[in-house]
Amino acid sequence: MRLLFFSAFLILGFQACQPTGPSADTIYYNANIWTGDPEQPAAGALAVKDGKILFIGEDYAAYKGPETEMNDAEGRLLLPGFTDNHTHFLDGGFQLASVELRSAQNPDEFIRRLADFAKGLPDDGRWITGGNWDHEAWGGELPRREWIDSVSAGHPVFVSRLDGHMALANSQVLALAGIHKDSPDPEGGTIVKDTHTGEPTGILKDEAMGQVYAIMPGRTEAELDEALQRAVQHALSLGLTQVHDVGSFGGWTDLATYQRAYEKGKLPLRIYSFVPISSWARLAEYVAENGKGDDLLRWGALKGFVDGSLGSTTAWFYDPYNDEPETSGLLVNDTIQLRNWILSADSAGLHIGVHAIGDRANDWLLRVYAEAAARNGQRDRRFRIEHAQHLTRGAIGRFAELGVIPSMQPYHAIDDGRWAEKRIGPERIKTTYPFRSLLDAGAPLTFGSDWTVAPLDPLEGIYAAVTRRTLDGANPGGWVPQEKIGVEEALRCYTSANAYAGFQEDKLGILKAGYLADFVILSENIFEIAPEKIKEVEVVRTVVNGAAVFVR
């Protein structure tokens, strides 16, 4: 009898040591976890089951089963996965295999890089695109077709400025597009012409670029698929677990590319795909028939444009540019038409994000958003203004008042800050990229890159928001330093705030039991190192849906 009792005691004791709930697929332990969850800000371990967080805390023993994979984080910082609020994702994939002109520091280097790239191409007349040049790197002189005609080697060349709002065409492309001395400026665009001869210089701004896009050969599905995979692998290596893609090839082509990858099981990154606001009726019908996707690939959002960019002097301001006083910018779309699209798309229940950079463009868009909300009634609409770079003081408070999301890209501040004052003067820059002011006003600020306009790396974005050190080293204490924010605030802009901006705050953006298991591990603790070192930190591991999709 005593033997039976002792055996039963041993069995019960053994069972008491076993997990009381389901065993985890994977456990990360010995971690320094910043959860982003105000109710449980820190933890030392995280357990994953079926793509979701099963447990987060300290004592993980109850979730360790015989098949559980154990991962020692070695004391490193573990964070929610980064989301980028604004990318041109397929463009980025193509740019990774295109000529690189962004870091060219003078015209000679610009010409040499393009010449070397052309020499490496087959002699088949294929187009040279991409580029991402920045004329401010050599003092502001715009490139001309004469620079590249002799080195194009028979290839049509159409290379964009880094902001995507103007591009340089060689003479071959101008001829193919039918652009000549007597060509008028299209509505919403500018054909830059020589002041002496009247001939096109090769620079086309905003809607003038459409005349070239109309005659460019289309990308094949195979080329698009390859570009996507290049972009995905690059994004995962930087700790991105989701991107909001505002389109590279008209939006619908981009979405079709993502759907092909999804169906083949080749989409290890979450994507929220935007299509042009001009196609709102088509999207409304598509959503009615197909829903809005799932947690991996979603749609139902629209992207529009009010104006151009600061670098191209096409952002729409109240006052003229200081260095080009003949212009205050331009409208990419007719305001009557754009207003009608916004009102109609909102009435259809679609999510709307519109590009606005100049102060007048932002004020106009805020008024239209307020009108849409008043006209179409109460709804959780989460209007977004993409970029929201140059604001009036009154606009800053309006974002919070209306609940409009400023979808901003902090790297632009340390890039444009090198030369923005010569464009708009010392007074207007005081409310330029106003991160601190927007947060203090209660606006739902979010962050991203605008890749390929700026680097995709979210750690470079955090560095930019925290230090505001311009790329030329001229502002070691920060450019417009009163608008700097803290590391934790910048992290929230890349995680939980972006989850909110995409209607996913109940499943992503923080690390919490029941949420999707998207997280990253960093090589250094960005809370402890000097802020200027943040851009040097690397991603050690990226996890999406519980699966390690990148390991350095």
C-alpha cells in the first residue's frame, strides 16, 4: 500500500512540473525586451506558439516542452518589429539593381557612374532608370542632358532625383517622348528649358515626367517578381516586418505582384498596399468582392497627391521660394478633382492617405479632411497626410484636433536640412519636420522612410528623429533642435503608432500575449548608447509570424 502511495506521489509530482498550458514552439530567453506595452514595459523572455505570442515575462518554464526550440538572446535588446509607413517598395527592388547616383558629390562623378553602368549593360538598348541623384550635393546646379548624351552608349536614360519629383532624360528619351523646344508645360508639371536657347535641358518635373512614363516599356511579371524578392530581403535585413507601400507602378500592378508572391508562399513580409485615389471606385468594387486581405497582405487604402517636393521647388507654399521667387510650387492634381475624389472615397469607407509637403498644401488638405468627416458622418477613418513636412503653426494643432495621422519620414529632415533654409528662409524652417510639436499637441505621429527617396533602414530614421544632425555635419547639436524627440518616442512611431495607422493596433506594434509574433533583436541597446551611434546598430534577427526570416 505504501509503495502504491509513493508511486502515485511521484507521478503527481512529475505532472506538476510539466507545462500547465500549451508548449511553445519557440522561446527567446535571456533577452532585454522593450515591449512597447505600457501595462508591461519590460520582460526577459518571450514564448511563441502558432505565429502568436504565447507568453511574455520572466519565468517561461511552464511553456517549455520537449519540442520547444530555445533561443538565447544573449542579453540583447528585443523589440517589436518595425513598420515603415511609406515606401515605393518595388521601385526599391529595381533600384537595388540600378545605377547608384545618390552619393555622387559632383557632376564629374555623376557622369562617370552613369558611364560605367552603361558600359556594363548588354548592347540591346535597354533603359537606364533609377539613379536617385541629389543636385544639392554639388551646390544646386541641375544636371543636363549634355552631361550624359555622350556616355549613354545607345541606351535611353531617365534617372530620377531622389525625391521622385523630377528626373533627367537624355536626348534620346526626349525624342522618343516627343518633347522639344515648343512643347508646353503639362498641367501639374514643368519642362525645364534653357534660358538662352529655349531647348529642353532634360529635366522634367512632376507631371511632365508622365510623358516619358507613357512611352517606357512595361516591366514583365518576372522582372517585377525579382524586384520584389530583392526588396523583401533588404527590408528583412533591416528589421522591417511590415511596409505600407504607396506604389511604384500605379498601385494595381504592385498589388498584383504581391498577390503572386503571396499565392506562391514567397511573401515573408507583411504589406499594406495602396492604389491611386483616382481609382477609388475600382477599389471600392474590389473590396466589396474580395474583402481587404489578411494580416500578411492587405489592401483598401488610397494614395493621392496635392503638391510636389521641396527639393524640386514644387511643394505648394503660401509664399514664394526664397531661391526661386517666381514660384510658390505647383499642384500635382486639380484641387476640385482631388477634393471630389477624397469626398467620394471617404463615403465608400476607404482608407485615404494624401501627399502634402508645402504649408499651403497641408492646410488645404486638412480643410478637405474636415469637410469629408462632417459630410460623411462619424467613422473611424484615420485620414493620413503623407510627409506633412512644412506646416503652419495652426496646422500642428489641427492634426490632433481632427485625428489626422502625420505620416512622416524623419531622414528627410537631416537630408533636406542641409539646404532647406535657402529654399524657404529662417522663419518657415521653424515648423519644418516638427516632430516634437506634433507629439506635444497629441497628434498620432508615425514614421517611415519614403524609400527609395531615403534609405529604408528604420534605425537611420530613429537616429534622424533623435539627433536631427544633418548629413553634412553642419548641425552637430541638431537642425531646428527644439523638434528632436526621444528614442522611445521614435520607436513608438515605428511600431505601435504605425500599427494604429494601418488599423492593426489590436494585433501588432507591441509585444503582448495573443499578438502576432513579429519582433527584432538588435546588436546594441539603443536606449543606452550615445544617440549618434544608433545609425551604426545592426539587426541580428528578424522574426515574422514567429518564424526567423533573417539571421545575421
